[in-house]
Amino acid sequence: MTLIARTGERGIATLTLDSPANRNALSAALVGELRDALAACAADDTVRAVVLAHTGSTFCAGADLKAPPDPEAFVGLMREIVALPKPVVA
């Protein structure tokens, strides 16, 4: 199951958190997929900006306590968002 859906239009990449059953909580799998998607956006010269979106009623409930990410992976995700060479809007 894919937890991050990527779409794009006119230089804007939209990364959609797609795990509404747990309110898009940051599981190890979701963090891994989001990091991969951000890296792909950073490497794609056609992407000028990244929008983070969600499915369901909640953007993100925080860490998934049933399948928590490794603390280093979580910190890495935050650093990658800040350091991405393109604007990120959530």
C-alpha cells in the first residue's frame, strides 16, 4: 500500500499523505515514503515547489504510536523539509 501519493502540475508537486485510517499519523513506513518522495522532488528539475496535502479529516495526528518511526528518521524528515532547495507548503 502506498502511503504517499504524488501528483504534479505546472511545476508544483503535491505529496498527499494517504493513511486516513490512522489520521495520517507518522509511521515508520509513511516517514520513509515521504523522505523518498521529497528526495525525488529535490532531484526533479521540473519541480519548482512542493505542496504537502492529506486525505481524510486530519492533516497529520503526529507520531504513530503503534508503528513509530526511528527517532533519527523522524529528525531526518524534518531536516530534509527545511533543507529542500524548493519551497514546501503544508
